[in-house]
Amino acid sequence: MSEVAGPPGTSKEALAGKKVYSLSEAKDHTTEEDCWVVIFGKVYDVTKFLDEHPGGYDIILTNTGQDATESFEEIGHSNAARELLDKYYIGEYEGGPAPAEKPKKKQTVSAPSAVDRIPVLKLLQVLLPIIVAGLAYMIFFGGATGK
């Protein structure tokens, strides 16, 4: 275990009492019997969780020995999964948290279409196929009255 300064803006007082691990220390724990991951600037011993992971243990093992924050985020883990991390927390990562997330794409709101703006068109959109089907039925079956 290394006692080093934390990420920029982290005081020594804030790190007091917390174990701080280097990446090389995390790399020593990359097997099914001893598995650590680094996520969000924290180190987790997930050895006991490997068999329970819904995505399989191999995906976790693939992300050991490195900062796995990006991989963790790309999967889109639930809030429950994020809270579960607390159970396996063993210390801080000396490299600090991963860089801030990439800004998400802005959602664009398009102008309503003509069908949305004019209620009669919306009604026609529903009724027109019914009218056409009714006319086709009348022509096909109504024309042969057998006189």
C-alpha cells in the first residue's frame, strides 16, 4: 500500500485513514481468486462478486489492472449496481477519479409536424384507411348482388 497524495483538490486530511492504492498494486489482483477493479477513483475487491455478476465474471477480469470507469459507464449500470460497489470498497486509487464524462449529445426538439398541428389531419390519418377498406369491401361484395 502506498501513502500518496490524492487527486488534485484532495487534501491530506480528506485522505486520512483511507488506504490509497497504486495501479501497480491493483495489477497484482487480476485473477478469479483475487480480483480488484478501479472505478471512479476508488478501488474495489470484487472477488466475492465475480460469480454473481449478471454479465459474467470474465468481463470484470478483462477490466482489472486498469481504470475501468469508462467500461463501467459504457455498460449503463443501474443505480443499484452503483450502490453495490460500496460493499466492495477497499480504498482510494492514487490516480484519482477518471476524467469527467464526455458531454452527452444534446437532445434536439423538432418542430411539430403538420399532422400534429392540425387535429383534422390526425383524425384523417386514422379514418382514411377505414374508409378505403369499407369502400373496397362494398365494391367487392356489394357489386355482386346476384340479380
